[in-house]
Amino acid sequence: MSQYRGRLAPSPTGYLHLGHAHTFLIAAQRATEAGGTLVVRNEDLDRRRCRAQFVTAMLEDLRWLGIVWQEGPDQGGTFGPYSQSERQSYYREAWQELYHLGLIYPCSCSRRDLALAASAPQDGDDEAIYPGTCRTKTRLLVKDPSDFNWRFRIPEGKTIQFRDGCQGDQRFTAGTDFGDFLIWRKDGVPAYQLAVVVDDHAMKISEVVRGRDLLKSTARQLLLCHALGFARPRFYHCNLVCDDRGVRLAKRHDALSLRRLRENGLMPEEIRTRVLSLGQLRENSPH
């Protein structure tokens, strides 16, 4: 049996759109061609924006597209639970390990503080480079991450390199391309960077398929993998699907949501054809 394990990791903060369809169809195709396992993970950590109705909708829309998975929140599996809101103990264990290693520190900076201190414009939704305000403060003796934001202390000047299955060789420099990044929020929720690293490791994901906009996040996550002693998965960052103005599709593009397109009578085959016209589905086979 193939050791390939891929995953779909939608966040239920809105309806899936054509951009999601593009990425998820590629992920499903790569798992199928490798004779491997496909996992659906419900990334529902954002308490303010996640809704149960979107969880139901995303599973329905994925099935409607013809995507088949072997593990997920709807059918269980060996490495569950498959909703991040139920995996807090995993994240706390990783936080404790990073804390004991001295690789993280509490940060009391507000969003306004960070906006005023930002030294360079950032790409899209990427996290601004942290100016290091709290980096040298006295280390707190704590047993719980609550009440503070926590940041990973990057190794300044270190080069992070990886070979991406779609985008080719990648190279980022810690301190230049990104700064100390959030791994835990003061509202008690692990940040994206930590949660996906922990879950991909625990679920034995061998290849991460996602959008090209997350290449820089991969560099951050590889630092976390190294710090926690995790094996790094392979990566495949798909090209992005954009609207007529060249703007990357987001959940605000309701007219291109799978739900709206379904309501307008489009069939799954038509969606697949449209996705193929926006970005080639068959880019490279998994290795």
C-alpha cells in the first residue's frame, strides 16, 4: 500500500469557491495517482468566523465535485479528531515543548503597535515583519500560554530552502523575508503556523498541497518542524485562481462560490472544465 498521505484543509469561514476547487482537485488527483490516502481536516480554529453551516456546505460541495476521501470529520479515521477545535491538547503539547526549549516568548504588542512599527509592506494577508519589541523582555515562568500572544524566535539570517513540486526551488531568509511569527494567540487559540505543523505531523501527511500564496508560510513551518523534531513533508504550491481583474479569489467572491454556481445549474464536469481553463490541473505527478 502506498505511503502517500495528502490532505484537504478548508476553513469553514465561508463557501468554497473556484480557487478552492482548483487546489482541492489537484490534491485529490495527486493522492489518487499515488494510490494513497486523502484526509479532510476541518480547520475551524477561528471562533469568530467559523460556522457549522459552512462545515456542512464544504463537505457537500467537495462530494459534489466528485472528490473522495478516506479520513475526515464525517467518517473518522486512525488519526482523528479531524476538526482542529477538538485538537487543543496536541497544540498545547507543542507549545510546552517550544517553551521549554526557549524558542518562543510572550508578546504584549497590540495590532496598532505593530501597524505603526511595520517597516515594509507585506504580500496580501501575510504577517508583517515583527520589530522585536518584546524579544528581549525577561522570560516569564508560566505553565499555560493564556493571556499572551506567543512568538517564535527566528534564527536571524538563516536561509530556509526547499524544493516545491510545482513552483520549483524556493529560498527565504529569516529576518529579511519574515520575522518572529505568532504561534499562539492570547485568546487561547494556536496560530495557523503551529496548528498545521502539529496536525500534518500527527496525521502523517506526506505531501502538503495548497496555494502559492503560502510559500513564505512554508519557510516558517519548516523552522517549527526542525524545532519540534518533525520530519518535513513534501510541498506542492498550486498557481492561484484570479478574477477578471487579476485579483486572487477569496470567499468574498460569492458569484464564484461553488454553492452559487451549483444553484445556477452548473454541473461538476463544467466546474472541472472551468478549473482546467484557469490553471492546468495536471501539472506534475507525485513522486
